[in-house]
Amino acid sequence: MWIFKDGYYKIEIENVEIKVSTKLIDENLITYDTWLNQTHSDKIYIIENIENIPKGNLDGDGIILKVKNLKARVKTADCYPVIILDIKNQIGGIFHIGWRGSYLRILEKAIKIFLNKFNSKNLIVIFGPGICSNCYEVKENLFSYFPREYFKYKNGKLFLDLLTYNLDILKSYGINDIILPFSCTYENPILYSYRRGESSRIYTILEIK
Ligand SMILES: [Zn+2]
């Protein structure tokens, strides 16, 4: 489960560490080894060889690590950082998922890589903080991207439930070992939120030790 420690929200499962930065952390002090130029795509990189580690300049929205002692970073503010773990095979993936990534079903693409390429069983999926369905106001143009069941009107405003949309993808693959966000970025004042007009980002970092 998520714990709050030293200015980070953290999860440790066996030798896997996931940490999510807050406003209490100076972003210049956060270290990581590989990261993405996030483009709201479904492009996923797989790093299996420590000799040839891509640093930045990766246009895409997912990194799967099959190497140890390498920190992979995703930046968000209202979009969801999502981690997929195959503890037995020591493989972890980290993904940036907003509405476009959800529409492109990047999570399904990632699950298929774990199942087909790595023959994973018993996947664990962890959602970091993102904007919740009570706060994520959208325009009706998104009706052409998602089924109506994921929308609701409240006081004449329209809201989209991206979390449930992605949870339903996981359920369709029989994945039930899921850790949910510890809070909503728009509601938690120590997390950065794009919708609150903040330009800094939350750093979510995955490392297999
Ligand atoms: Zn909220």
C-alpha cells in the first residue's frame, strides 16, 4: 500500500520501489536514469540490456524495465502514472496515461507485452495520483472517444472517469491485484495539478533493486 515518507508517497513490494514526489521535494534533487518525452501516445520502450540504456529523447509514454538498479521516470500533473509489476520475473513497467493514452489503450498494449513477450502471471498494477472523476471536467467532444457509461453530469458540467475506464481494461484481462491512487491531484494541495494552473510536475520513479 502507499505510504508517505520523507516527502514522497512510496510503495515497496519485495525489491521494487516506486516513489511519487510532492511539493515538499525539490525536483532538482530527484535522481533518475531514463525518462520519456511524453507525447500522449501508446509508444512503449522495453529496456532489457543495461549496456544500451536510452536516457531522454524517448518519444513515448511507457518504459518497461527488465534490468535492475535503473530508475525510470514519468512526469504527470492530473494524468495518471501507472506501474505494472511482474515480481516473479523481476520486470516492471511505468506508463503515463491521460485521456489520449486511455483512448489508445496503452495499458492494454502494456499488459499484452507482459503476457505475450514475458509470459507473465500474477501481474500487479499500481495507479499513482491523477485527477478523479469528480474533478475531471471535460467537453462533450470526448463523447466520440469513450463510451457514455464513463461520463456523468454534475450541476450541468460533464466529468470523465478515466480511472474506471482503465480499471475495466485490467478486469477484462482478469487482473485483480490493483493498488489505487492515494489521492486526487486536483484535491491534494501537496501534489501538482495542471488543472489548478501549476506548471511543475509530479515525478514518479520505478526501480527494481
Ligand atoms: Zn478529485
